[in-house]
Amino acid sequence: MIIRNVRPWGGAASDVEVAEARISRIRPHDAAAALAPGDVDGRGRLLLPSFSDVHVHLDSSRIGLPFRPHTGAPGVWGMMMNDRRNWRDTDVPHAEIVANTLEKMIVHGTTRVRSYAQVDVDCRLEKFESVLAAKERFADRVDLQIMTFPQAGILREEGTVEYLEESLRLGADVMGGIDPCQLDRDPVKHLDIVFALAEKYQVEVDIHLHEPAALGVFSTELVIERTRALGMQGKVTMSHAYDLGGVDAATTRRLIDEFAELDIAMASVAPAAPHQLPLADLVAAGVRFGLGEDGQRDYWSPYGNGDMLDRTWQLAFTNGYRRDELIEMSLAVATVGGASIMDHAVPRLAGIADRPGTAIGDRADLLIVDGETPTSAVMDRGGDRTVLHDGVVVADALQLTPAS
């Protein structure tokens, strides 16, 4: 396949050859050459790596359902109980809602996904099984990792650990944890269970952290301690963790350096939070950093629409970025940054100016999108998109292509 007349990361018009699911050759665009069968007409659009959503709750989505007023109470427990009261109240089967949400993400340019799947004594494995079914249904269009996730905590309700372990036996890719101090109020026991299950089933760890300032730093230090002691460098992600920069400058610097040393990744949903660890400093230090949409029009929040280009705009906006270099860095985070969390064969971003994913040898998971420059694409968020996964066109004009 040749992708004709595209501009990798906004550069010169090029013809990009794809073979065996990778970019095999890049040459200046030949305007006189005709499209051969199977070629893709780029029409002068931008060529970018496809998006990687590494923090999404496919299992709680209401994408495609009628809009409803938000009824959640403040705090994780209040929001979780609101979800528990309402998530079954729909005429559409839960598995179809999950699948429809994933389809919307794919057609907008996302081909790598790490999704939470809530497991507790209420839903048991039902939500997990819906996400697993979507993974199987779209296996040729998206890479999907499933995180078994104790949204209601691990210790508050008897039987939770058994359901979590069963989901790991059934193929969960990541072991989740959440607010070890605030929710379960026993951070040592909570984290010991999380890391023990991860070690037993040889999966990675992702800690969902909403805890404020010093409390969040304390929980993070316990995670750092276990990562080092168990030799789990490169296998741990801190999600949210949006108040870790709220203590002092020395603590901020120390956490960034320890994350880089131990290869502890971070995943953000681009919140409007004032005390986040500075993104540019994390990228410059070599910390793996990815972006996600979180819940999407669900019982937690009315935000989210399946479009990671929108969420990239939000990442740039909430960080106050105006310079093209930093807005393009946000795109790099949302694409290859997340890919490097899901697959450690993908290198970490090499710095603020690194624009990977469209060079010879790179995997052909690509997005062709209208825009004058990468920054303008983030600002305009156009709909003229063609999506490739493993060198195959899987979506075009916001529609799935026929299965091959």
C-alpha cells in the first residue's frame, strides 16, 4: 500500500509506503503517479500516529444513549453508588453500549485502548465480560488492554478480591487499584493485594489516584517502594494523580525523578486541576505519559465523546499551552506517549520536541486528518479522517470500513 500525498507531522508532501504493517519507505510526493488499487489518497492531509486512549471506562459509557441529567454525589464513593443505582436502567444491552463506544473511538482515530472494567460484588464480572466481548469483536481494528478495576475499593465489600482474581484468570491485562488511603483506609493492605495479584498473574499495575496533596504523595511513595522492591520497573502506571504537585517544589522534582528512574508511567484525562506535576517537565525527564477520555457521558460525568483529538485540545488548553511546540507535544503524548505505556517496545518520548510514529520502521497505526499544521488540527478537530491499524484502513470519513 502507498499512502499518497500526506504530510507527516505537517512536513513536506510525501508518498508513504506500508508493507507488513510497518512504514517501509517515505519519498517526496509524485503528483504524476496514479493511485494503484489498494492505495490511499491522502489529498494533502496531515499524517499522524493514531491515538492511544490509555485511561477510558468503556464499561460505564452512555455514548449513543439519550442524554440524562447528572445525578452523582460528590466524591468517589458517592459517584460509584450513583453508577451502581443506574447502570442497568437502559433498554440497550450493556455489551452493545460498550461496543458502540469503542466503535466511535476507532472511527475518530484511536487504535490503542486501555480500558477499565469495574469488578465488584454488585456487577461481579458482567462489566468485565462486556469489555472482553468488545475486545474480541474489534480485534482486527484496535489493540485493547483490559484493566480489572475495584472501583468500589478492595476491602470495603467482602468477596471483591475473589472476583478480581477470577477476572485475571479470564485474561485481564492489568491489575487496578484506587485511592488506597481515602477509599479503603488501609493503604498497605490495599497495595499488598494489588501487587500480589499482579505478580501472581504477571500483569501490570495501574493505580487510580484522586487523593489530595500530601496524602496522595504518601500513597505514591508506597507504590514507588513496592515497584522498586519487586523489580516492577516499567510495569506501573499512576492514573489521575492530579494533586501530586500540590506539596512543594522539592517533592515535585523528586517524584518526577523517581518516576523516570523506575519507569513509572502516568496517565491523565486532562483535568482543570491546578497542582498537577508539570507535563513538559515529565516529558523532558523521560516519564512515559499518556492521555485518556475517562468516562464518556456516563453516570460520573456528562463529558467525553469518543474523540481523542478533542481530548488533546483539552490537554493543551488546561495546561495553558499556546506555543506550537507544546501543543504538538500534547499530540505526541496522546498518540505515541500512550502507545509506549501499552507496549514497551515503543520508546518513551525523547523530549518536548520529539515527533515519533511516522518514520520508516514505525508500526503503521496512523491517522490521516485535515489540517494546515498539527496545531491547527488540534484547534479545528476536523472530521476528514482516515484511520489505519496494522497497515490496514479500518475507518474512513468517521465510518468503519468493511471487514477484510
